[in-house]
Amino acid sequence: MLAAIGESHPDVVVVCGDICQRGTAEQARIAAAECAGLGVLVVAVLGNHDYLSGAADEVAAILAEAGVVVLRGQSVLLDLPGRGRLALVGAMGQMEAVTPRQRHLVPAAEYDPVHYRRMLTHRSIRAATAVVSVLHVPGFKTATSGEPEHLVEQMFNPAMGRAVGRSRRVRLCLNAHCHRGCERYRTRSSGLRGRSASCRVTGTLTRTYELDPRTGRVATVHEGLPWPADLYDKPAPHPGPGVAPRPTSARNLAS
Ligand SMILES: [Fe+2]
């Protein structure tokens, strides 16, 4: 992962979920070791794959033990000396993305739009120069542009999108989950900028962005190394082999 980030020196690495292909503790330990070796703060949300083995709480705990800040309907505030504060609010974003057998394991904070809006407007992040929303399942249909028609409705959660869109503090939305969605999007209703961190979409292992907190402009400063496209196309036995996380690096230039 370090090589993929290169010399871009991000303030924070954001992992947008589906960290483990089969959601096992074994895979979580591999991902945690990668994150711990980065020497930079890693913030993550869980994805539906992280629930696949019914061990999402353990996956989250293993990552947290390695120093990863796992957001499950929570927020974190980062001080960027001389450049203000960056707040990240994150969750998986949709209960239905998880298989029916595992849905009872998903806390409401992972998908409840009322809770998410409360997080986005919470007084603890009012001091932030910019707020970034991190949802594994995107909240906006425009993020699914390019997906097969019959899959679009299940690839985003409009209720979460409305929660994000109503917040005037959000400057950037990050998501994953889509296979053929678009990397860059802008919402029609609120003009919010979004980026997909899905390796299938970007074609790279990481991508480093620079965010202007005042305008919300986002510039790509590092493309990242190419993603080996056959990584997920091979049938994985259960439990599958460890799979590297799909990170998105974000550099904030608050001023
Ligand atoms: Fe997913």
C-alpha cells in the first residue's frame, strides 16, 4: 500500500469499506498489518463484505487495535496544524447491502439517515474547516452512473444521500461498493462533489486527492498503482486468502 501511495504524503488514508473479501478475522489481521505499517492515520468504514462471515465486530476490533479509526456511524476530527481541522463522518450506508442472514448484526448507526445527519451536524464537528462524508454504499444515484440498469437501485441509498445533501458543511463524499460506477461525480441537487474509491472503478489501488475546504474543489495529486483486475475475479474459497484493502488517500489542504 505504501508503494501505491507513493510520495504523495497524505494527511489521512481513507479506506472506504469491503476491507476483507470474506469478512474473516484472518483477512482483517492482514489488512490491519498493512494499515499499521503506513505511518499515517488510517480512517475506515466497513463494507458489506466485512459482514459476510458474521464477524464484523471482530474485524472492526482488529483494525482498531492496529490504530485504524473505524467509523460506524461516527465521526473523527483531525487537526492539521496551520490548515484547520478536517472532520470525517462515516458508515457503511445501507443495511440491505448485507446478506439477509447477517442483517441483524448491522447496527442502526451504520445505515440510519437520521443518525447520520445528526453526526454531520453534531456540535463536536462544527469547528471543522471541512467535513468529508465516507459511505461504503453511495448516497447518490449519480455515483452509480455506468452500472447495469437492473443493479442501480440496489447500489445506492437515497435516504443517506438526502442526509448528506442537507448538510451544508460537507465538502466531499467518498464511497466504494460500485463496480462500474463513475469515479467522479457531482450531485444535481446540492452540487456536492463525490469520488469513488472502488478499485474496479478507478483501476488503481489508491488515489490521492487534495481538497480545498472552502470551495470543495478536489484535485487528483497521485493516481496510485494499477489494480490487478483479476484479484477479485478468481473464485475465492471460504475462508478466502487475505486480500489487500482498497484504500483511498485523501490530503486536505485546509487553510
Ligand atoms: Fe460493497
